[in-house]
Amino acid sequence: MAEKNLALLIDAENISPDYMSIIRDEANKYGNLTYKRIYGDWASSNLTKWRSKCIEYNLEQIQQVSYVSGKSTSDFTLVIDAMDILYSDQVDGFVLVSSDSDFTRLVSRLRQNNKFIIGMGESKTPLSLVNSVDLFIYLDKIKNIRDKNVKPKKRGRPAADKKEEESIISLDDLIDVLTNIISETSDENGWAYWSNTNNTLVRKYPGFDPRNYGFKGKALQFFLANGFEKRNEGLDVFIRPKANNEQ
């Protein structure tokens, strides 16, 4: 299968430069970055820390002058650029890095043209943007794991900072959702095909990632550690809730 060509578009006014290595690493998992552009008012002192990152990661700085104090203007230029790239028909998808819900309509337009959209932002990102993309990656959660500041959470434990968690489904609710998905497709013994189950879950919650809950492994291992069991048949994997599940 040919590698996807992706356009990386970063809203510098809404994303910290501290996430740049994560942005690069995560984006590279899904394809080749043929465009790497970052948008903002580069005369502003607010973007000083981004300048060295632009050199280090070979980002093309796109200038947008802020004519109104306190108003983000990079949004407009980014949208226009995204549409130009779309109509050039040179990419298979976009990586949009922002926590700004103003890009939700842009994402919808790009997906209408069958483009694969990856969103990246912080936990504060509105659900309207998170649920509009094919896949959403929470940068602050991954950074917490890299910095070893977060330990895996136990099911039912209250979030340490509810404001930061507001756009992430709780672990209790996530497990309930997966249980319901399994029940809709399982056989008489309760087993459901893992690949289809996982795909359904990600379509329902594009922001799902085990790292959001402080877990470093893959999705299957995450659920096996949270009350589910698996069965292998050749290369096929099946999953179901454990009997008398206790968390």
C-alpha cells in the first residue's frame, strides 16, 4: 500500500511549541509530510519560542498580520491554504494542529472530498472539532506520559483536573461503550471480532487513545487491563468482557 501524502498545518497561536516533537512523531506514523506549514503573526512576541522550532523542524512560516488586538487571524490564512492544497490534489489527507473549534467546518469540507483528517490539540479542544476528524490526538496527554508525570488511572477515580478532561470520555463511559459495541456484534458466547470492534469505537470517538488514560500500550492491551479478555483463532483476535467483571 502506498504511503499517504499529508499536509501538516499548525495554528501557532493556539498550540505550544513544546509539543512539536510529538506533532512530528505522531504525524509521521500516518504518512509522508509533503507540506509543513505553520501560521501566525511572526512579528508578535507571543510566537518567539516557535521561531527556533520552525528552523529545527523545517516548518514553513506563513505570515498573517493581526489587525485586531486579541483576535486570532491565522485561522483565515490556514483555511485558504487548506482549500488551495485540497484543489491541487497533491495530498491524501491533512494533519490539523489546533484546539480551536473554528476549524470544524473546514474539516467537514475536506472530508467531503474524501480526505483523511488527523486532528491534534489539547484536552480543552471542543468536542465539535474532536468528533469531526477521522482521528484526534491529545498532545498534552502524550506529553504527560513522555515527561513521566502521569500514572495509569484506576477505573472510577475522579479526574484530577475536570476542566482539562472535559472533551475526553471517562474510562467508565468508555468501557460501557465498548461493551455495547461488542454486544451488538458478538456471537452466542459473547465474542466479537476485535478489528471491527476497534474500528467502530474509533469512528464513534475519534479522540480515543490509551495514552489519554496514562496507558503506554496498544488499545487491545489497554482493554485487557480493564476488564476484557481475548481469544485468538489463527490471525484473528476476538474480545469480550470478562465474566463477573470487577474493577
